[in-house]
Amino acid sequence: MQNESAYWLAWSKIPRVGPILLKRMWQQFNSLETAWKATTEALGKIEGFGPKLINTIQQQRSQINPPELLKQHLQKNPQFWTPSDDNYPRLLLEIPSPPPLLYYQGQVNLLENKGNTPMVGIVGTRYPTDHGRRWTRKIAIALVKHGFTVVSGMAAGIDGIAHQACLENGGRTIAVLGTGVDMVYPSHHRQLHRDLQKRGLIISEYPSGTPGDRRHFPARNRIIAGLSRAVLVMEAPEKSGALITARYANEFCRDVYTLPNSPDIAQARGCLRLIHHGAEMILTEHELLDMLGAIPELDQGKQLSLFDVEKVEKKEALPQLDPDLLKIFQAIATEATAFDVIVEKAGLPTPQVSGGLLQLELEGLITQLPGMRYQRV
């Protein structure tokens, strides 16, 4: 599949060509190599390929040599999967926006990739209470002792505690980074990063050398949710990034569980809101294991390909947007709309609008243009 990998890589270098358009090209041509060699007239027949994008593609194709690009890329990024690869994680093929390139470092377990080993996400605040720390360790240990793999984001706080508890108890854990797999972020997790390389797995959709950028982390959260059969939010204030992971989990039809605590505790308020919206409460580790045991097993008779999975069409996705995300979407016109105008029309805090725009872009509902402008697709 190395030849096809060269074209996944090449297409990923072209602005505004994301997973949604890649899917349409694959359906049209059955190969991204064939799509790369297609005429502009043939590409123009695919939904979403307007004149501006066709012009960009034409310019970029004349400048990119896919086999040579792959050869250079492998020098710094020797280990990555594309959705065409048999070992690409099966559960990521079920989400609307699987990463075109998924880099990895550490110990690969193909049973996890094929969906045979149940994986559970644990996420939460960077500033947990003692209660949150204690319960995160307790839950992580219980999960790995019962054969689950724990997925988290190697962030400070809950993420790091979950990874460490798994490793200390001989369990499997996967860290999904918002940086390159070779980068240590935060810096005090250097030893944890080494331990994950030796006894766990580190993955990212960003190539080696990519530094931390706050815009990457909401995108990282969708991968945590996508890999997981269920997501546990241990502690989260109302503006926590962990709630983005929970939202993705809900959209991907994953179960969401959360740890209750007093509303007087800031780190509990996001969790209480999740409970209000239907998340299951974690009361004991034994009860949680019973509930997780009720998750239906995957059909092992078939290894899915990227386009075997039924996707929710854009028209069906709109009613499922939460109220704030819908405000952001409605603030964007069919023509290019400046970021400041979107913030003003949506009436929401700037960081929330930034995160919402990224989520809408990942879902294929909007596209970003130069100069911090956005328009509906």
C-alpha cells in the first residue's frame, strides 16, 4: 500500500482537501493515485470541487511529486498509517473525519487496531482535585486489570494520571497527542513519554517536529473519542476541553460516563452538565465494568475500509448540533465571513468560537479561507 500512501500524503498537502473530499474522490476513482492523475474536468464533477479548489489542486499537483514526497517524508516519519492500510485502527474508520495520516511510536497491538481489544477513553481537567486523582487511578487500574486499553491525551492532570496508573499496573495505554509523536508536551511528562514508547503507544495526526498549538487539541480530542468504545470524563470545569471529547463521543455514538461531585467544586460542574444531558454516572468501579460489559461486541467477520462505514449526511448532522455550535454555524454566511464578524453574531466568547469553528470544519460543514475567514461548504 506504499504507493497509495504516497497519494494520501500528497493530497493532505493541498489546502481544503480533507477527509470528506478524500472520501468522495475514493468513491469516484477507487484510488487516490487515479484521482491525482484525473483531469480537472473529472474532478469538477465531484460535489465540493468548485473552480477555486480545482485551480488550487491544479497548481499544487504540478509542484508535488508524490513518490518523492513520500521518500522524503519517511526519513523523519518512518511509521504512519493511512485509511488504505489494513492496520489502520478500525474504530477510526467509523468517524466522519478519520485522519488521512496517523503517525505512531511505541508498541503496536494489532488486536487493538482491529477492534478486538476494547478501548476506553479517560479524559479530564489539567487541575484535578484529590477526589479526581484518586478515582482516576482507581478506574484506570480496574480497566486494565479487566483487559481494557485506556486511551488519553498525555496532558497534565487526569490524562497523565490515567496513563501512569495503567503503566504501573502492567496495562496497555495509548496517548493521542496534539503535537508530533516525538514531542514532549507538557515538558514534565518526559519520563511518561519514554515509558509510553517502551510499553504503550503514542499516536498523532501531526508529523514529527510539530510543536504544541492550542488549535490542535480539539482535533486531537476527536481521535480519542473515535478510538474509544466509551469515554469517561473524570473531572471537568464548564469550559474544559474534556467536554469537547465527550461531545465527539456522543456524535460518534460512543457511551459517555462521568464522575459526580458537588456543584460547589469547579472541576465537577462540567461533569454535572454531562449528567444533565444524559451521561451515565460512575458510582463504583464494579458498576462501571458491568455497564462497559454491556457494550455490543464488534462484528469480527469483516475488516472495514474507510468507505464501507455509513456516514451521517450533512443534512442530518445539523439538527444534532448543540445550541452554541448552531449559533456559530448560523453566523457564517455562504460567502466568506470574517472571524470577528462570526464572534459578534454568535455572541459567544472568542475561545469558544475558535473551538466551534474547528469542530464545524472537521465535520465538513465549513471551510477556512485565508485571512481568518470562513464559509459554509
